[in-house]
Amino acid sequence: MSRITDPDQRILVTIPISHFCEKARWALERAGLPYEEERHIQLVHQVAVKRAGGGKTAPALKTSEGTLSESADILRYADEHTPPERRLYPEDPGERAQVEELEERFGRVLGYEARRWLYHQVFKDARYFAPWNLTGVPAWERRIFPFVLAPAKVIINRKFAINEESAAAAAKLVDEEFDAVAAMLADGRRYLVGDRFTAADLAFAALAAPAICPPEYGTPLPQPSDLPDDMAAAVLAWRAHPAGEFGLRLFREERAALATA
């Protein structure tokens, strides 16, 4: 991948369904920053990320200023290019600290645990979920996907310690995080910190996506009617939770508007 010299040119390397990648997409689009998304399947994405100057994980954002390899860094980059009244990080030091703490916690809990639960569900019959996983990837990656699937399952299960017990524990941790967010919202607030949308809200909604499957996601996700019964039941339960309703509202009100802007 050649060096980028135009400050208005950006390449975002993603696994299209990744919720960390959705977090980055959402922030860039909200800031009005044009970018070209380069989508890849699991395992192949590591080569693409490396070529872009990143590490091993997606997303990676290549800019004229260098490559950003973490979704949190991409949010801060996007925020630097956002008008003050729409900033994701408040100017007030106390509120900013709250936002950053929540963003980090959502990444650590929802980011990892919702992903662990999702992969466990998907790997019960990964071929069924292939159409959503392959959205926008190069044709040659679509062709090799059936051959990559078996080794990807072994590598991902080992890397994220995915098994029946860990997936059940992951679902419980997602439940607990939803309960914690619902407790924050119980006073009637519309956003987690302050009186406007911040990085805390964006991070929660994006990283809760494996649990609530929002229709407004940046790439098509299966809806409950598309899912096996046990997985659909879990998604519907999380959607009905006050925190799940909050996440879905943020996608409807904050994310969907970007597609029509």
C-alpha cells in the first residue's frame, strides 16, 4: 500500500462486521471525513492491516499523518476534525474523564465479551453467516473463504479462549454491563454523560451491536428473523433491555442520519 500524501485521502482497513470497525466508521462519518473502506475476511485482514502500517488487528486507518491502529485512537483523530459543538469528547475535564472511562470499559467488556459470545454462536454453523461476513470483500477472498473457515475457527477460538463455558460467562458479563448502563439511564437522561452525544454513547452502541444487531449498522447484519432460534431469543432479550433499547435508539437517531446526510 503506497504512502498517502493527500490530507483528504484516508483508507480504513476493516473486517466489515467487526464492532470495533463500526465504531471507527461511525466516528469518521460523523466527523464528515471522507475515507475509502478496504474490507477483508478474518486472517487475511492481518496482511492488509500490516501493509497499511498497523499491527494485527482491525480497524486500521491510514492517513497522510500516519496509521492509527486502535478504534479509540481513530475516535480521537475524528474528534480533532469535528466542530466544537459536535465533539465526542467534552471540554469539561470531569465529563471528559467520565467519557474516556466508559469508552475504555465498554471496549474491555462489550468489545471482548460480546465478540466471544458472537463467535461461539456463529461457529455452530459459520457457513450460514457467510453472506454477512463477506459483504464488500474482494472477490478472491469470497472464493477462498470456505477454505479459510476451518483454520480461522481454530485460530479464533484459541486466540479468544472461546468454548461453551467462556461463551456462557461472556453472555453474563454482557448482561451485567447492560444492567450497569440501564442504572445510569434510570434518572431519565438521554445520554450517558452530559446532555449530548459523546464517545461513551457511540462506543456503547457500536460495541453492543453483536448483542442487539441494529438494522442501521454500517454493513448489513442478520436480524432476529434470520437467526437460529436460540440466538434470536438472546438478541431479542437484549433488545428489550433498557440498555438495548438505548443502543438501538442511538443507531436510529445518530447513526442512520449519517447515511442520508
